[in-house]
Amino acid sequence: MTPRERIATARLYLVTPARPRAWIEAALAGGVDVVQLRDKTLDDDGLLAAARAFRAAADARGALFVLNDRPDLVERCGADGVHVGQDDAAPALARAAVGPERIVGHSTHAPAQAAAAQADPDVDYLGVGPVHTTPTKPGRAAAGLDYVAHAAATVSKPWFAIGGLDAGNLREVTARGATRVVVVRAIVDAPDPRAAARELREALDG
């Protein structure tokens, strides 16, 4: 099964800066299906070095490893795909760089962007948000819960609600049709990544 096929069954998606393999494996053991390396402090060599821990942890736990915003480094990092934003490389350019079997994810913030991603054959999954304002995306206005409900009604591709989500507010998005979520601080800032991931997964599955 290719990474593009596997993304359809993913539920819990973690975005994190560089972390040791043991930390990543703990989060995956708690229920994370996809882990994305997003670290704006690293140069190319730093990303390549950090990617080794992500690839090894993903392989050990049967998870997917996605690289943020660098389709040109996906092959060298051994990643399963890339995630690009509205201001990053266009999905067609990302697809050309990563090939036909790897994942291309795309951020969306409004209904028109969701419709474009839904129609784009190069996009495998959508990020829908930010549901709430978040310091990981400074200056980005919240898309709100209505956008989550819109995605649930109109998007058939896999899509993940994202933006300020944690175990305490996950019910807000699942009640509006979300079955997949992306988190950052809910696991990255937790003292125990495995326990944090398990709590999120139980809330998502429940």
C-alpha cells in the first residue's frame, strides 16, 4: 500500500519540531498515525539529520512521516510526503518533486480553498483551519468551527481539522463532522507525549 493510500485511514496527526527518536516513538505509541517534521530553525543539513529519527520512529511504529514545506528534500529525507501551505510551493510542483506515490497535503483556510484542493488531483489531504488562533501560526485569523462543518459537508478527500486543538476542545470539531485532527502543542508541550497522544486518540475515537 502506498503512502497516498495509507493517509485515508490516518486519524491523529502530529506536527513537531526536531525531536529524539524515543520521544517520537512515544507519541506514535500513544496513537499518532502521521508525524510531520516542521522546524523553521534548521537548515537543509539540519533537516536531513533530524529526519533520520522521524523515519526510524515511523518505521518502527508503522506510521507515516511527512516533511513540511520542502518537497525538494522529501527524497533525501526518506519522507512519505510533504505538506504545503497556501504560500508555499503549489501542489503540482510538490507532486512533480515527490513523485506519484508519496503524499501531498495542502493547508486550506476558507471554502474556496477547500473546493480548489478537493478538485486538485495532486492533493491527497487537506488541512482545515486554523479552528482557533494559535501561536504556531502568528497572524493567521481563525477559520472557526463553521469552516469545519463546511468541510464535513463538502470535502470527500481526507481532511484534518487543525489549529489550537487539544483533548479539552476536541469535541467541538468532532461534533461538527471532523474525524481527523492535527495537533502541535497538545503533544509537543506535554510532559508525557505517549499519555497526551493516548488522551487525544481516546477523545477522537470516543
